[in-house]
Amino acid sequence: MKFTQPKLPYAQDALAPVISPTTIEFHYGKHEKAYIDTLNKLIEGTEYEDMPLEEIITKSDGKLFNNASQAWNHIFYFFQFSPDGFKEPSGKLREQIEKQYGSLEEFKKQFEEAGVGIFGSGWVWLSTDSNGQLFISQGKNAENPMTQGLKPILVFDVWEHAYYLDYQNLRASYLHKLWDIVDWAIIEMRYEG
Ligand code: MN
């Protein structure tokens, strides 16, 4: 079975000026495509060939893990955005954020700080466990919290290729601006699903 790159659910210029069409062209069109192409080559004729992507991520390591996880992480990242999504969470997720972090603003601040604090390339994650508890975590390189038994619900990419064309070295500005395009309806669906 070959993995295919899903088409984005919005136009290439829909997330501007937060994420420019050029960044989407390179980040999704070239970087993400390369991870999927490499993944397909690595699994061909192996025990991983017919596994779902999540199973490959939890069972592999090295180059295969890196490409499988990066393939999954980027789809998760790009499919949480919308130019006209829900700007704030509601329901159970809103309650849990306020219970654990005091307010949505304080949660965003801690999430951004975790992203700024990653040395080198990686991802800042919000995940949940089977009790609905929330966890902010820093993942280096391709790391994904599903390998620790958690369910990811939100992620910001802090590899330089995610922001350098639009923000140059200003990672903190990029992370802060991403909230403008996060569709909280999608994050809530992931939390409750
Ligand atoms: Mn990336």
C-alpha cells in the first residue's frame, strides 16, 4: 500500500499573511511530499508495507520512523488550519484548558514558550490522555507523543522551514501569529473524538 499526499482543504493563499503561499508551496508541496515519497520507498516489500501510518510510527525507529512521523505530523499540522475557522475553543476542551492553565491566554503563552524553547528543529504538541488531561510537550526532530501513549490534538511546527521564508529568525512571532488560523472546531473534534 502506498501513502498519498492529501490535497489541502484550502487554497494555497488562504492562510496569508500568517503562512504565505510560497511557504505552503515549499513546506507542504516539497518538504512534506518528500517525507511521503521516502516513506513509500522505505516500506516497499517490508513488514511495514500494509500497516496504517500510526502503527509504523509506533513500531519503527531510525530513518523509517523519521519519515513516517514527519509524513503524519505535517498532515496533522496543515489540516488544523482554516482562514475562517473557530477562533476559540468551547465545550469540554475550553473547560479543561481553563482548569489546567487558568485561561486560554495563559495556555497560549505557555504553548508558545514551549515552542520557542525547543533547541533546534522540532514540534510543540498539545496532547491528551484517556482521562482528558492535557499535556504540552516539546518534540525534537520528528518526535510524536503517540509513541508515549498520548493522543495529539494540536501541533506547531518549529523547524526553520516552517517559518523562515515569512518570519526569518523570528520564531516567537510565527508561533504567536499561528493562533489566527487555528480552527478550534478541529482541535475540539480531535479532543473529543
Ligand atoms: Mn515542517
